[in-house]
Amino acid sequence: MHRDHPAGGEPGADAPAGALSGVVVADFGRVLAGPYMTMLLADLGADVIKIERPGSGDDTRAWGPPFADGQATYFLGVNRNKRSVALDLADPEGRAAARAIVDRADVLVENFRPGTMEKLGLGFEEVRRTNPGLVYCSVTGFGADGGAALPGYDLLVQAMGGLMSVTGEPGGQGTKAGVALVDVITGLHAGFGVLAALRHRERTGEGQRVEVSLLGSLLSALTNQAAAHLGAGVVPRAMGNRHPSITPYEVYEAQDRPLVLAVGNDRQFRALCERLGRRELAVDHRFATNTARVAHREELTAELSATLSSRTADAWFEELTAAGVPCGPINDLAGAFALADRLGLGARVPEGAAGPGQVAHPVRFGATPPSYRSAPPRLGEHTDEIVAGIRPVDNSNAGL
């Protein structure tokens, strides 16, 4: 699956072999979708060479506060296990060095405006002449055709792609998610596409172009809401913390703080009523089935709210969880990581393994676990070692 000669030498010779060890990624990605995806690949052993602008680098290097060790935590959160090369792509020498890296790579990732890489002589059709096995992943905001001129910022896509229309309170302005969720989803889709293309190359020796857009990724991720529209002609609207198709599936006020109930079937609802001491609700024709509960949501909410407000959230959490009723408090991030720690999920990178505090790779592997080999790089930290180690590749006889 990988090249015999990684670009610019062997990084981390003592690093454990991961599932993607030997795969070389030329990473022209910036901000979040591309860097998030390439960091996940790097955690699994890929040699990710981050190609950045001299002087400023990735935009997120300046996206602070907050900062840790003098670097923006936004940048630190998605760039560990990478090597940074500072190259001026407007300069012929910089472009030549970038092309030499690409010619040695297995994967190229870029999220420039459509047409930019072609102007730099790094477009797919050009580079495949010297590297026919290259998997070339392009991430755009709205695609490379009619949406090519639209800037691909997460907030714009959340707005124009419909996510904000179903997020927030009924009748409200529309609310974005509290993280750049579309970028993250797109990064995951891009990684999925790259791995599939590498599998194809393993069988055939042929690379290919992989194209992922933020808008397309969001529409796919809208799942049930998108299916309601395409399948039943429904135009979903914001419902606050309620679910359009399930109830009780929302936030209730306990005696001291909010409590979430996520009751997904009739059995769980009966268990809820039993533990609340409200057995009559489970046999009431308005609430006996999920369809009936959705139709009589307001009446059910009033009944449950009156009972839940009598005890603390922690008391209900203990009582209802023991009965198999999905529920829980609304944690802040400190509470969320504390929960993960209590559950033994290993959600934190071991201190010092990859610089200031980092979230661990979310996938566990029995044979090829993720590794944390290096902190996010300083701008251009590896330019000399990588550029000195590359030479033009003679693939003049390579087929298309």
C-alpha cells in the first residue's frame, strides 16, 4: 500500500508500527477539515508532511486565545504527529520542492479554492503523470463546479446547508452547533474516502481523485431530517432539544438542574413510568406507544415535568439508569472528560506524549493501536530535513 521511499527520510524510527505505517501524506490542508483528517491518519502511523506558507503557516496558528506553550490550542488540537515544511508555492523553487514531495507521496490532501492547485502545477491531472498511484483528496466548501466561488467556512455551510434551520428554539433565529461540526464530519468522510482509495490502489496499482464537499457531507449527516424531506416532503424546523420522531427525548428540569431523558422505545417508557411511580402513564392511550406520545407530546411533558422536579438530577440519574432508562445530566467539558476518565475510555493523550493536553484518537485497535509520537510542529520545523532528503523522481515512463 505504501511507497518504498518515504519523502524526506524516515520519521520516528523508534515509533511503533501503526496500521498506516509507511503511507506518506502530502498535506496541503488548512484550518480544520483536512488537518483533522490527516491527524487521525498520522495517529495510525502515516507520515504526514504538512506544507505551510512561510511566515504565517496554517491560519489556525493565529486563532487564539487560548494558547498553550505559546501556541494556539486550536492548531494544537488537530496537528500532532506531523512534520511541517514551510514552502512558498508562489516561488518556482518552492513549487519544485512541493512537487518532489508529492511525487514521493501516497496521498495528497488539499482544500484550496477549486483551480488553485492547477495554477500551481499541482493539479491532479498534472501530478498523476509522475505519480500514477497517488490518491488525491480535494476538500471544498460547495464543490468544484457551480459552488467553486463560494468560500467554504463552516458557519456558512451550517447556515446554507440547513443545519441551523433545525437547531435552536422553535421560531428562533437558528443556531450553529457549538463546534465546527461540518468541518469535522467532512474530515471523517474524507478519511473514509482516502482509505477506500488506498484499498483500490492496493488491488490495482491505480490512484484516483477523491472529492468531498462540506455541503455534501452535511446533507449526508442530516440523516433522518434529510430523509424526512426527501422521502416525505417534510421541511423540518427547529424544535429546541426535542426530537421530531421520538418522545420523551428532551431536557427536563429536575429539582436542582436539567436532566436529559432519551427514551427510545415503549419498553424503556414503561420502565420510566415504573420508577417514577407513574404506572398509569404507561397504559394511558395517549402515551402507550411512541407514535401516540409524539402526538400528545405537550401533555406528556407536563406530566413528566411535575414528577421529575421533585428530586435532584443525580438522584434520578442513579434511579433511572439502574432501571435501564437512558438519562443523564448536561455536563460541561470538565464533566465530560471526568466521565470518560471514570469509564476508562482513555480519552486523553498521556501527558507529554504529544505536547499540551490532547484528545486521544477515538478508535481502539487490538493489533495496531494509535501512537502519539510528536507534538504539533513549529512552523517549518522540518523543512531542512525533508527538503534535503528529496530528489526529483524519474517516472518519465509511468503510465496514466
